[in-house]
Amino acid sequence: MIALLLVLAFSVGSFQRPADVVTWSATPVAPTVESGGTLQVLVTAKIQNGWKLYAITQPEGGPKPLTIELATGAPFTISMKQIVAPQPKIMKDENFDLETRYYEGEATFRVPMTVSRSISGKATVPLEITFQACGAGICLRPFTEKIGAPITVR
């Protein structure tokens, strides 16, 4: 019985959650924006050593591509096609048996968006980032992290 408890304790301690492997932050380039104007938000991923964060562009049949979206009903608009992403690394990935695109260490994305004319004052840009990470022969399930970037709308 004690041996079983020790095995369970060690296996729970080594469990990796996606939010532990990749941590996200969002910072507006300028903290103040005009109502109806455009806004740039820098979204940064800090990737734990030994792990890969899969990029926005992925071939079919591979890992879930990274997406950066707004929460439903948010008074902002973004287009995935306008996001400026760093150049990903490319390699044959044995987990998927194809060439994948990924980031290691840290990656920052410039996310342009339009602010609705319906808001003013202090606000938070509610971002939902869906990503998948793999490392040491294991792939974590796709996960959605919710973060916010504080801004002031005039």
C-alpha cells in the first residue's frame, strides 16, 4: 500500500499542465487608444526549457496550430492573417511524422486590432490563446489560456 502511494505521489508531481509549460502575457504597445482606432498588443509566450510551442502555421495532420483570438462579445476585432509572428523553427517531428513549425524559449506576437466605437474608459482586451506544446517525447493536449491586456480608450 505504501509503495502504491509513493508511485502516485511521484507521478502527480511530474504531471505537466499546458499552463505550466507555456506562460503567456499581453502588453499593449501604447496604453491609450482612441475609440474606433487601432491597437497593437504584444503577446509573449515563455516556453519551458525542453518544450516546443507549435506555431500559427502548421501542415495538415500535425499539432493544433496556435490561435490568438478575442473572447466572444469583446468590443475589439482581430484578424489572424494580420498577426505578425516570429519566424518559427522547422523540423521533422517524430510525434506527428511530418515537418512542424515551432518556437522554443520565448516568442512574441504583434496582434493588431480595432477598438469598437461603443467603449471608452478603462478596459481589458480579453484574449484567448489556444496552443499545443510537446517535449521529451510527449505532447500535451491543446489548451486555451485566457489573458488580458489593460488599456484606456478615449
